[in-house]
Amino acid sequence: MGKIESQFVQAGAQKLRIAVDIGGTFTDGVATRDSDGCIWVGKTLTTPDDPGVAVSAVIANLLAQARDAGAAAYVLDEVVHGTTLVTNTLIERKGVDTALVTTQGMCDALDIGREWRYDLYDLELVLPRPLIDAGKRVQARERLNASGKVLVALNRAELDRIARDVHALGVRSVAVSLLHSYLNDEHEREIGAYLQSALPGVEVSLSADLAREVKEFERTSTVAANAYVKPIVADYLRQLESRVDAVQRGVPLRIMVSSGGFTSARSAAHTPIFLLESGPAAGVLSALNTARAQDLRRVLAFDMGGTTAKACVVAEGEPPVAHSFECARVHRFKRGSGLPILIPSIDLIEIGAGGGSIAHLNRMGLLNIGPESSGSVPGPICYGNGGTEVTVTDADLVLGYLNPDNFLGGEMRLRKDLALQGMQQLADRLGMAPLDVAWGIHDMVNENMASAARIHIAEKGHDPRDFTFVATGGAGPVHAAEVARKLRIPRLLATIAAGAGSCLGMLAAPARADRAWSQPALLDEIDWRDVNERLRRLRAEAESELETAGARTQDLQWTIGAEMRYYGQGDNVPVSLPWQPFGDDAGQTMRQRFEQRYETLYGHLVPGARPQVLTWRLTGRSASVARTFHWGGGRGHAEGAGKPRQRDIYLPLTRAFHPVDVHDRYSLRPGARLQGPLVLEERESTLVVPVRSEVEILPDLTVSVTLKEFE
């Protein structure tokens, strides 16, 4: 690494930024030269035993590519990172031993939950098991009332007892969640400070630092999840910072968060639960960056990797942000079967399986896909690394959609013979032909994704035909055209370096910080001076965090949000407005915003009803700027343009193999126009268009596909 450092840290060197995303199967990386948007892309198999190994390999490869491009010296300006570490730790239940400190009488909140069944007719219903066992919950003799006033105060003797009880459990991490602490966090902070002093080496997480919101169960579940992964993420980030420091000393490490921004490594280590959806969130930002260049505001962002496929409906040019969702579901597509988490996150839905998802027979003897994945080790059968179970990637290979000799640019050869053997074994169990099974796997995955996306779009009140489909992820372009066709979406875009799209999203991401606090009150009873003072304190707190992430406070954009409803209702309506101190007309302004939003959603107002604010929100972020990228090195416009090869692929409308043109995507110049069916290959992904279509290479090297055949 020392040699790399000496080559890149020179006087007058140009700035280079690197983004690295760890997925379940591959670790992707993109380096960009700030001066002109020139990019280099790296991809390698994820190393699950030590993810940092793959990260180091990708960074070294990117720097070598930049060096080999023959340009002048570079200085590494920053590394932006997204990871599935938090998600995988929660799903696999591989976190650390964790204790919970909670108000006396509230220790069973994690078990009681919401007391509702996510599937009324499942007689063998399995509920998600709490991350913290009942025997590791310590009750604190303290109490606040519903207004945040102290009823039972903490004293030194009680703090001593809590510390002794926690110490006796031998845990590495502690979650503290007290009743009504979203209104008054004094007791939580007393306990947290005492535990940090009395138990050195034990990580402490406070609900007041994560989710100052109503809903005791959800808030406690959130801080429990944060504490469960905190030591693991903290160790990982320290090691990663050391690896980056070995490349070049003093390079800041930025971490992607679920809300679509990035923060500092220090903040991420303190609140790792905010990283939960960092990779998929970055994929949405990549899709939106491409959409902005085409002046598109209605986009269905579709990201499909090795493990899952996710989608986001963007109707107004900015990604919608949800403030609660679930993770580690017992049943992947059943709402309520997971652990509730109260954090801001781009509103994504998991709509399907990934390339490594395993095909199997369910209890009825019918073909099913996922949720189990082959991961990077051993991977799909065709990887030749010992995998024995058929995956989506194996089916894509059998159908001719993937080139066995050009996977990862030829660095990794796929074994079609092994994929066919595995397909034959599965076909024998189903009493079908291997080709029919391969098509069944591919079509089932596409149909499941289209159905889930169709429902999600309808729930948002939109028609899918009004959207543009933007595909990212290693497997996304392989399946995108068929999913778009099933949704009757006529236009599809595949971004430059689509297989590493999440990394491009990270490079385009703004710095971002979110804060919230709940203080339920009728609109005409709110103390606006108190609201202004709380917002001022939260803004100062968020500014401090953003400064550590490298943001300039004078460039930040601030938004105030509120969760509102009519008093007595159960569902909240989010409203937002630009930052400004509330004045004498605050109540009227908020009422107008609420009623406008309420009428848009429900078509009418409720006469005589009184609006109520439950939760206030504050968001600070740097401006979103559309970025244009182009290939570095010799990738773009290589020799061979206009000289496609041909390969037999399976066409869905004829249900047979036919020869189609196969182009090297890197060789196609802006303005090139082609006719589908065709295949465009690049090192990190493959775009398959198996129906009649018009294909154009846009000036920013995005591929635009207009589908002409739907039946």
C-alpha cells in the first residue's frame, strides 16, 4: 500500500473520490476524478468472514486503474462507504450479547409488541424473536409522566444497582429505553453516563439519541437493534479506517445512511442502525441522478443485486423518506413479521429475489425462489465454487442472457455445464424439461417483482405507465426489460456503470442529518416559543454532525416536518415547510399545510375536527447536484463499434431461442441507435432486451430503451 500512497500524494495532484458498496455477493467500487467526472469501476466477490478484505482489494484495484490510465498524479480526497453489515447481522442474529435497561414494569414491551397477527390464517404463525432475551433486561426504578415530569427520581443507589445488574450479565452492549424519554431524556442520559463510567468497554445506546418519538415498542426495538450491532460496526469501521489510512494518511471515511445522505465514520459508529438500508438507498440516488440529466421527475428506481431486489417510487423528483420500517422479517414479504425500526430511510420496498437467490420446491412441491441466497460463498452453481443449489443466475446463464466467457470482463468464467446439471436435477423433481425450469425461475422472479411494484405504485395513487424505469445493480439490467414490460412501462434507462450503481449514488449523495422529537399537542395549544427553541437546539446538534462529515454549514438546506392528524385518528399525515422560526401565524400556516395534504390524500376534510401535531422533524442536507460521469482509461468507444457478435437467447414472446446481436456497451458512442431484441454487455452487468424495441445511447452514456412489444 505504501507504493500506492507515494504515487498518489504529490504536489498539484488531482482529487480522486472513491465509493465502495458491500453487497451479499459482490463488493463494488467506483473512483471518480472530481475535475471532470471521469470514473473507474472495480468489482470483486464479497469476503463475508472479513468484508474489509474485499474493500481493500477494490480500492487498490481502482487506484491501479487510475494510475494505468496514464494521467498525472492523484490525491485521494475521501472514501464513501455503504454496507450490508448491519442488515446481515440482524438477519443472521450474529450480534453481541446485549442488555436492556428500561422503566420498571416495561421489560416485556419487546415480547408484547403490538399484539396483532401479520397473517390471520397461519396456524403456525412465527413472531420475530426479540434481539434481547428476557433474562437480560434490567428494570430501573424511575418514572416520568406522559408530560415528561419526574414522578420517581433516580438516585445514586439505584444507578449503582443498575450498573451491578448489567455487569453481572456479562454483556458487551447496553440499550437504554425509558418510558416517555422522548419528552424528557434526563434519566436516560444519567443512566447512560453512569454505565459508561462504571463499565468501561461496554457500548451504551440511548433511545433519545436514535428515536425521540412516541411508540414505546418501536422505540425500544430500535435502540435494541442499535446496541445489538454497535460493537461489531464500531470495530469494523475502525479497521476500515486503518485500511484506508494505509493507502493514504488522513483520508476521511464517509458512511452512507439509509435516508440518502452520508455522515462521518464517528457518527456512524455511534448510531449504526442508521446504516441499515445504506446500499439500496444509494441505488435510488444513482437512478435519480440519471433521471435529473433527462429532466425526468417520475421514476421507478429498480436495484437488483445478488441477494434482493428493491424498488422506490419517485413522483416529484426527490426520493420519498419513510420514518419507520421493518427489518429481519420472518416472512420477507409479510408486513408485521419483522423488527420495527424508527429511523429515516428512503421509502424502499423489497420486491423480489436477487441473482444468488436459490430455487427450491416448497411444501406443496411447487417451484419457489428465495429468500435463501447462495451469497458469494459458495455462490451459484455456475461459479464453480462448490455451490449445489440452482439460483436465478444459473437460470439466466442457461437462457443465454449471460456470457460465460465475459463475466466480470472475463476474469471469472461461468460453468454453464454445471448450471445445466443442477437444472436437470431440479427438473427431474418437478417432472419438467430443464429449459422450462430455467424459464420458470426467470419468469417467476420477474412476475413477482412486477406484481409487488404494481401494488406499491397503486398504493401511492399512481399509474405505472406514467413512470420511467431506471435499472441499477449487477442483476438489474438482466431483468429490467421484462419487469418493465409486465408493468407496461414503455421506457427503460440503464445508467452508466449500472452494475455498480449504488457507488455512483454514493458519489452523488449529499451530507444529511435528521432529528425528531414527539410532543403530542393540539395545534391551537402548542407553545411556539418552545418549538422554536427545540428546533434551534436540534439544528445546532445536526450542524455539528454535518461539519464532521465535511459539509459547509452555509451551504446546508433545512426543512421542518411534522406528523399531524385530526385528534382521535390513528394515521398520521406528514407535512413539511422550509426552515423559518414560527411566528404569530404559525398555527394558521400549519393548519393550511395539513389540510392541503389531508385533502390531497383523502379527498375531503373533517368538519369541526381539531388538528394535532404528534412528532416534529428537522432535516439538514447539502444541496443535491446532478453529476455527469464518463469512463476513464480505455473503456469508452473501444475498437469494434458497430460490429456486434450474435448469440442465441431465449425470447419470452416466442418461447424459443433466437439469435440476437450482442454489443460491447463500452464500444457504443453517444447517439448510437439500435433495434432490439439485443444484448449489451459490460464488465459489471448485462442489459438484456428480449423484445422489439428502440435503443439509444444518450450523451451521458445512459442506455435508453423504448419498448415496442408488450404481448
